[in-house]
Amino acid sequence: MVDPEVLERIAVRCAELDSLEEQLVKQLDQVRADRDELAVAERVLARMSEQIAGERAAVAPASAQVGGRTVPLVPHRGDSPDETALPGDYRRILEIVRAVGGPVQVRTMGEELGLQVEVRGKLEPLRAKLVKLADRGWLRKLGDAKFTARL
């Protein structure tokens, strides 16, 4: 014959294990739900990252490799009338030309940009940028080597 005390201990232990099993099932369900939410969040984040990267690529100035160096491309004004397509230093040049309000010399532009205008070599890269902006239709180059904004 089986001792009633042993049967009671077995019954109590079975009840404890049933309760533990219920808790573990609930925890497992919660873990699975959390994991599913994370998978959805990961897919949403990946889509958003792709979208943001695409938007940045559309807004960011284009660049090209020239002589092993990456240089910004200056688009023609007709291709992209929005100044945000220009690299930052070119946008700054346009701002200064517009602020002056009239024809501006390379030397004056250099002073506005804080360049050492006494050193000729410091102005030549700036002159090249001004000419490039004029060639692309963003500025107008006058006969006396001055530049004005296009309207």
C-alpha cells in the first residue's frame, strides 16, 4: 500500500510543476511576441534607412573622380535650378554675390571669404569656382572680370 503522505507530496509537486509550466508558457508567448515586434521594427528601420539614404543622395551634391581625387560636380543651372544641388562652398559664393548686390571682383570675394588676398595663389582656386559657376549659368561674368548674380 502507498503511503498517503507520499501521494500528497506527489500531488503538491505536480501542482507546482503545472503552475510553473503555465508561467513558462506565458513567458514564452511574451518572448515570441517581443521577437515578432523586433522583426517588424527592424524591417521598418531598414526601409526608412533606404528612404533616407535615397533622399540624401538626391539632395547631396554629386561628385566625380578626377586625377584620383573626389571633386564636387557643379550642375548646370538649367539641370537643377535648386541651389541645394551645389556644394556648400559654391552656395556660399552665390550668397556673397547676391549680398553685394552688384558686380564683384575675385579679390572682394576673397576678402569676404577670409582668404589671404595678398597671395595670388589663394585667389586662383576661387576664380576657378566663380568661372565654373558662370559657365554653368549660376553667375554672369562681365567683361571686366567681375561677376554678378543671374536673376
